[in-house]
Amino acid sequence: MWSYLFGGNQKDKDAPKKAIVGLREQINMLTKKQNHLYTQVDAFDEQARKFISTDKTKAKNALKRKKLLATEADKITQQIEALESQLHSIENANLNLETMKAMKAGAKAMKQIHGGITVDKVDETMDEIREQAELGEEISEAISRSYPVDNIDEDELEEELEALQQEEVDDKLLNSGTKNSAAHVNMPSVPNTTLNAGKEEAEEEDEDEKALKALQAEMGL
């Protein structure tokens, strides 16, 4: 078996399969022979029953023939059992052999995959990966320091924000003032009688003021 597994000619490799096929064919042939014998046993049993009351000699010969055939059928039964046991053993052995072949092929594939890889080489490779990763981080930090993209003065930012807010307030006030002016223009005019009355009162106050000043001048005040 080991020569078949690890080497040997094609004839040795085909031997288990040929043995299995031969055993199965022999079992089938013996089974057919046995079934034929059982048919004859039944026939002679029927014949013995037929002549038991009319011809004892024929009945006796039929029983003798029946026993001989039954004995032969029993021998065939033993042969079939022996062949089946051998067939079972060979099939199991062949199954084990195929399993070993598969395991051997798997071991060979693993060996090819691993190749010259060793634990030391794996550790060395992992160290190189870690070194390159650390180098990449250092390079990124160096680039970030050389070209700062977020170096913004927070105070200047606040001042600019306040200026924008004040500008928005001024715009709102300006727009509100424009609307108020338009509303003032569109307001209804005041009646002329009211304006004239106010003008007359102002003129009267001016005349009183002039008279008072003249009186003060006369009195030397």
C-alpha cells in the first residue's frame, strides 16, 4: 500500500480497484447461483409432498435431492459472506489509502505555499512594515509642519465676524430708514389753516419781543 501511495507502477495503483470489481462480480454470480438452488429446493420439496402418499420412494429421493441442494446453497452462503467481508476490508483500506493520498497532496501544497518562509523571515517582514508605517507618519507630520493649513488667528477671526455682524445690522437700519422716508413722503399733507395759525402766532411773539426790547432801551436797561 505504501509503495502505491508514495510511488509504484500503474499496475499496483489499479490493483485495489480491480480487486473490488472482481469481488463484487463474484458475489453477484454466487448470489444468482444460490437463488437457483433455492428454487430447486422448493421444487423438490413440492415433489416430496406430492408423492408422500402415493410413492414413498419418489418422495424419499425428492427429499434427499432437496437436502443436497440446500447444503450446497448453505456453502454458497458462507462463500458470499467471506467475499463480502473481504470486500468490506478492501474498500475500507482503499478509502484509507485515498484519504492518505489527499492528506499527502495537501501537505505538499502547504509546503509549496510556505516555500522558504520561516518565522524569522515573517518577523523581519513585520518589522519592516512597522518601520515603513512609522516613517509614513513622520513624513506626514513633517509636511504638515512645513505647510500649516490651519494656523488661523482666533482674535482676527472674531474681529472679522463682529465686523460682518455690524455690517448686517447697518444694512438693516439703512433699509429701514429708506422705508421710513418713503412713508414720510407719502403721508397726507397738513391743512393750510393749521400752518397759517402757527405762523401768525410766531409773528405775534416776534412783535412782543421787539416791543419789550424797545422798552428796555428807553429805561436804560
